[in-house]
Amino acid sequence: MADGTRGTRPPPHWCGARACAGTAFTTILGGHLGGLRTTAPAAPYIRPVCATTAYTEPMAQQPRFHKPAIYPDLDRFDSSPGPDERVQMAHDLAAMLVADPTRPRDAEASRRFVTLADEHGLETITGLWSTAPAVSLPGSLWRLYALRTWIHNRSAEASAWFRAGRSQSPAEAVAGIADPPGPAEVADAADRILAGAFRGDYATALDRAAAFVAVASRGRAADDASDPELASFVQLGEDLTAAARAHRAGSLA
């Protein structure tokens, strides 16, 4: 998580992430968030006491003293979550989305889950989960959303790299991608991979995403082996594979 302590203003992306948590996730999950607090606690309120009181009695009958005015110290009040709270909130939200068996997993809920980044922006999801470890539930979920966003935004490039990579290893295939894999086909596959993560087979979704990245990485290397971002793209696939392995072992949290 980003460095910071209570008393500092939360970064803008975190404010957007908390708003997303309080609206989008509630909608997707179909109801309240099971007691998880996604908004700041109410500011402490201390009723001010007037310094003087208007009396209708004669002046001589009025008290010769008054109570001091008391006001809430709003400058010291801080509604931002601390680092530990941010980490816990990110993990709790990811667990509710992926692993909570009491939540609805119907077609409409799946659609909302898949299009979450479209509706609220990838930067909102980035604010929630991008700083989590790669091999963790929130970290792997963010990588799935980031991969889908890239495929949709640059589907021609994604499909070209995938075709080129697959031609080098025709025996390897990613289930669910139509042949030939054009821009529309890879975008549709990205949606179905993410929907599968929501509907219950998270490890398989991670494996499918990792396989896509592995194949596209070979095509990307063939297109430009000196691409400075190639190494991080390859690492993305390895992180997804490691997360899938951890999920099957019951250690992905």
C-alpha cells in the first residue's frame, strides 16, 4: 500500500476506490456488504454551548458567570483509512467478489462484474488493488482487470501478437478463443475469462489469462524483441500462473 499514516489526506484514487466500493460492489453483490465499512465514520459531533444566554429576567437576576463555548475540533478529525485498514478492505472486497458463496452469480451480476472497469474506470480498481502482492487475491484480480482493459482498448494489437505467438507453438491453445483469433474474438475471450473468475472457477480463469499472455508474449517478442515493456508483460503471465497455483493450494488470500 502507499505509504501514509492517519492524519494525511488519502490520495485521489483511493477516494474514488472507496466510492466504487460503496456503490458498484454493492450492486454487483446484490445487497449490503455484510457489515464491511466502505465509507468514513461520521464526524464526531459535540453540541456547542453558547457563551451567553439571553434572559428575559432583569439584569440583576442573571448569573454572573457563563460556560465556555465548546466546538468540535474538525481540524483534528481524519476520515481517511489508515494503511492497515486499506489493505484489509482490499482483501475483503476481493474475497466477497470472488469467493463468497452466499452472493448471486447470475448472468446480470456476472455482466456487472466484467464491466466494472468500463463503468468506473481502471484507475478506480487500480486504487483498490494494484499495490497488493501479485500472488494474492486482490493483486491477481487487478491483473485480470488490467489485462481485459488492455485487450479491449488495443484489441488489434492483442490479436496480432496472439496469432504470431500461436504460430510458433501451434500445439498450445487457449480454450475459448475462436479461430482465427481476430480483435473481436480476443476481446470476447477476455470477457469470458473474467466472467469465469466471478462464477466460481478462479484458478482456471487465472490459468487461461496466463496462457493468453504467454502466447501473446512470444508474438510480441517476434514483433520487437527490444520492446522495453516486454519483460513486464512476460512477468504478468508468470504472476497469473503463480496465483492460480496458490489458489489451488488454498494459499491465495
